Amino acid sequence: MQRGYVLHTRPYRESSVLVNLLVDGQGRVDCVARLGSGKSSIKSILQPFQPLLFQLSGRSNLKSLYQVEAASPAVPLSGEVSFAGFYLNELLVRCLSVEHGAEQFFFSYHKTLMAMAAEFNQAQLRYFEVELLKELGVMPSLQIDTSQSAIEADYYYRLLSEEGFTPALGPKLNHYSGQMLLALDSGQLHSDDFMQAKLLMRQLLSAVLGDKPLKSRALFGKGAIKSPIVK
């Protein structure tokens, strides 16, 4: 049996669904699952944040999913935290391809969900985004600038596309403090860092996501709770 999480599902033919999975040791896997009916239906467990055990078969990029069962109770995400969870799922669907691999990313995802369920902090999203960009090979160094000098906490930096961070004069738009960059690198962000870190990660992710907006951001509509994802 293999283990994984559902990232997204959509209808496929009669009584079946297309499923994007994040599978331990494999990364993203796309498959077809028959939902079944009555007591044998797997619809109730084929849901986001539900740890699953299952079997996969097939030699093409579109596998068949069967013998699906819950590995444990669903990770308890609700309210703002569930919106953040859907954001993580959409990021993975948009950024990871079946061919990419990301064989070890299951643990990063599982670890983030469990931390969010225990006590949500928007820094958890930033650390996840950093890990994802590292997996994709597009995360610039948070320790060394473009001249190969160490990032200094008392300096400000701007991001040069496909190059990294270069020293900048003062706290201007799209200038990031060295202190925040080092805190992001070491997993020690404080609340004063959150806005800068969020803007930086949005700038970095835009190069991967393109112009198509993330649907999960729409969950934070006008009058809704304050978004930890966007400005």
C-alpha cells in the first residue's frame, strides 16, 4: 500500500473522478478513481487533508487508483486554516508536474498540515513556499548575495530575476531587509517580518505561476478574514 493526500478532484465520466495526489516517495501522481456506491463508496474519504492508503496501477502518466482507505483521521483544518490548506494544495497542483518528481515533498506537506492544525501561524506558509521553490530549483540564496557576500541583517536588498539578492538603498518598495531574509532562511520569522516575507514570496512565486490567479485567494474575499496569503 502507498500513502498520500488528495490535492484536487474533478468529475470524470460516470461515477469516476480524476484525482491529483501527492504520494509519499513519488510526488505528484494523477489518477482515475471509481467512486463506487452505497457503503462501498470512497467519496467521503477522497477529500483534501485526509491521509490515505491506496494502490496505484498503470504504466501511463494517468494511473488507476484502487483499494483506497483512510490511513488515519483527517487533519483537522477549519476556517482560515482550511483556506490556507487549500492554498497549499493549489500551489502544488499548479507548480508540480507528474514528470517533475518531488519524491520527498510528501513529508514537507504533511509536516506543514500538522503544524497548521496544532496552531496556525502564517510563517508556516512562507516556510512551505521556500521549500517548494527549492524543490523547483528557483529559490535564490537567502544567505549570499549576487556578489557572493554574506547577507547582512542591517542591510536592505532587492531581488534580481534569476540572479538573487543585491544590496539596495533603504526600505523602499520591493526592498527586503537582510534581517527578514536571514529569519526566513533559518525558520525564525517574527510577526514584524510577515508582510515583507509575504510580498517576497509572492514576487518569487509569480515567476512560476504566471498571470493566472490562484482560485484559493478568492476565498479571502471582501469582508472575510484577513488573508495570510496575499496583501
